[in-house]
Amino acid sequence: MSNFLGEAWWFLSALIPSIGLLFLFWVILKHILEGDRRERAALREWEAAQDREAAARGREEKAAEASSAPSPEKP
């Protein structure tokens, strides 16, 4: 039994660094993907706000043009 534990220890000691690096890679990649997802969501939200502001400015400009345009004179 002790011989098996001795051999298992050598086997595990060879795999532990690789498993540790795999775990580290997984954590880093997970954070990169989550950050990208959050950045894309924030960008969509910002673009939607910009579109709403541009639409509001367009409506204001049209209203200003309509009120300042000379009305046709009636004969």
C-alpha cells in the first residue's frame, strides 16, 4: 500500500502544476470574457442614449423650423 501511495504522489506531483496552470488560464479567460460582455452591454446602452438624444434634437429642430418658417400668405 505504501508503494502505491509513493507512486501516486509522484504521479500527482507531475500533474499538479499543469492543473494549476489550467485553473489559472480558466479564471483569466473567464474574467476577460465577462469584461468583454459588460463592455459590449455598456456600449449598446451608450449608443441607445446617443440615438435618443439625436432623435430628440431632430424633433426640436423640426419644431423650430416649423415655427420660424414664413407662413404662406393668403390672397
